[in-house]
Amino acid sequence: MKKTNLTDGSIGKTLFLFAIPFLIANILQSLYGAVDLFVVGKYCDSESVAAVSTGTQVTQIITSLVSGLTLGSTILIGKYMGQKNLTRVRQTIGTTLSVFAVTAVLLTVGMISFRDPLLNLLQTPKEAFDLTAQYVTICSLGNIFICGYNAISALLRGYGDSTRPMIFVGIACFLNIVLDIIFVKYCHMGVSGTALATVLSQAFSMILSIIYLKKSHFLFDFKLSSFRITGTVAKELAFVGIPISFQEMMVRISFLYLMTVMNKCGVFAASVVGISSKYDVFAMLSATSMANALAAVTAQNIGAGKPERARKSLWYGMSFALSVSFLFWIWAQLSPASMIRVFSSDENVIAAGIPFFRSCSYDYILVAIVFCLNGYLNGRQKTVWTMVSCSASALLLRIPMVYFFGKYFASDLGMLGKIAPIVSGIMALYTLIYVLYEGKKISRCQNAIFEFSLKS
């Protein structure tokens, strides 16, 4: 199996070569929701667009929970790879896959049991309620594939291989596009067809990846006897992964609250938020990819005893992420209507979306800074700090601001669009201060050790 040593060689080159497959994989994975919305917008009505928009926000709860645990396993495997402790790597893989199997079952039961109350809580438009329920149900039944698919990719990335997850994602994405067109355009299955296409494509990719890894003599053999939970590894995975999952959940809840406010404004406003969320993903892909790459690179270098190399990787990564996010910001400022028309030709949706896009696009730049800083801190296993930071921003900043703006500026989508960049700007400031403070502490510690060795 191919793996990359992230602790030697040119810092910039190593980081970018490792991050590029991350970026491509994230672009392909983002096409899932984008293609769903594009196909539904082209062949279905506004109610279907609103259903997919709201349903996607609900299913993101699952993604949020999964992403924390997957990143936690990436960080742990990266650390043990840096230490060259292959026994611990195998135990981490077995524990991760076992935990994810249990998690998938619990998530499926929970999502189906609380589907209707959750959609009511989100003020889902009545005309789109049944369609949204169909979308959420089908996606929830495919949780075992979603969890397994993401877990295998995370394990490989911690191992130092970001190329094969990209290939598996590419296969799933291509199949999803084909099935979307078949189910929606030719079979006239509408919203249900898009959800089914997503689940089937991820199931195929997960099964294919397992078959490939077994034939490639991967470090983990995927035998039933190897799927067991090692207590010490499970505790460490929980310590690292649960804070990330919790912070993702808090952020997701705050965005769901924004969706609730927008749903009260009607189908057109709900469609705008759904379309905007797709561009949020694409505009922030460079930041998301670099943050995930930084977590793995930092973990391996900290494990190998090279904290300075990890710190330098942060600044390389942030520069790249900002350059890409800036391009999307320019597009949103100069021609927001053209962005919206990619997903909807409804003039009411376009008119409602223009002020919202111009305001919220500032978040593209600010969140790039936050993501890279948090990726670096997660790699250093400072996940409790990032959890507190993200949770506080969601509960103490974003939700109160959504309530205030929703109450006094409910009809002004431009004002509602300012919430995200304000919150991200505050987060970027205090997180940067914390990283610089931690850097000075490490430097003082290294200097003290160096002086002590000289005296000795």
C-alpha cells in the first residue's frame, strides 16, 4: 500500500502533494449534494428544491457526527505512523471500524424516530414537508454505507495515503451523477431518486474500497475477528474525536436554526439558503481540504517530534486556502445572479438570493482562516479547545444573532447573510491569538531545553 512520509522533505511540497488529493476528493464529494440540487432544480418544481435543501441540512447532522470521529481516527493513525507503531495503527483501525458500525445503527434509528419532530422544528414549508421526509428517510437507511465510506477514507489519510480516497470518491461521484439522471429524468422519482442515488453510489464505493484493500494486502485484513474494540484506543479516539463531533454538531445546529428562520420566509428563501450552502461548500473546499491535510501532517510531525515543521505547514496551508476562497468571493460580489442560475432559473429565487449571496460571501475568506487554524490545533490534539471555541461561537454568537436578525430583519436576506461572516471574523481573531500564544510557549520550552543541555 502506498503511504507518504509527511515528516521529511520540503514542507510546502509535502503538504501540497498530500493536500491536492484531499481537495480533488472534496470537490468530487461536494458534487453529491450539488448534483442532487441541480438535477432536481432542472426537472422538478420549487417544492422539490426546497425539500432537497432542507433535507440536506438534516442529513448534515449525520455527516457532522461522522466527521468528528473520522478526523479523530486520522489524527491517531497519523500520530502512530509518525511513531512507527504499526501495532497501534492496526488496533486503531479495528476500533474505528467497529465503533462506526455501532454508530451507524444508532444514527439510523435516531434519525427515523425523530424525523417528523425535527422537520417540524425546522419549520419545513408544508408544501415540501412530505418530499423532505422521503429524502431524509432514504438517506438515513443508508447510514451504514455513509459511515463505512467515510471511515475507510479517514483511515487511509491518517496512514499517509490521500490518493486512494480520492479515487473511491471519484467513482462514487460518477455513479451518483448517472443514477441521479436515470432516477429523476427518466424514472421520474423526484426527490426520492436523488436520495437513493446518493445511498447506492456510496454503498458501491465502500464495498469496492474494501475489496481493493483486501487484495492490496493492506495493514488491516478486514476479517471479522479483526473487528474488535481496544479499550485504550477507544478512550483515546473518544478524547480526540468526540470534541470534534460535538463542535460540528453545535455549528450544524446553529445553521439549522438559520434554516428554520429562512423557512418561515417561504419556499424561495429556503431555496436560497439551500443553494448558498452548496456554494459555501465549494468556496471553502480549499480551506476544508487544507484543514484536514494539516491535521494529518501535524499529527505525524508531532508524533515524530517535529513541532516546528508542523507550525510552518500551517502558514503554507493557510496561504493556499485564502487564495482560492478569494476567487469565489469576487464571483459573489460581481455576479451573484449567475451563481444562483446554476441551480435555479426561478426569477423569484434569484431576486431573493442576490443580496444574501453578496453578504454571506465574506465568510468564504474568514472561514478559511478559521478552518486552517483549527486543522492545525486538531492535529496537535487540542480538540477540546476547538470544541469549546466552535461551540461557544455557535451557541453564544450565531444562534443569538440569527434570533435577533430574524426577528427584526426577517424580510431582509442581505442582513441575514451577514451573520456568518461576523461570527467567523470573531473566531478567526481569537483563534489566531491562541495559536500564536501556543507557538511562543513551545519556543520558550525549546529554548529552555537547549540552555539546560548546554549547561549540562
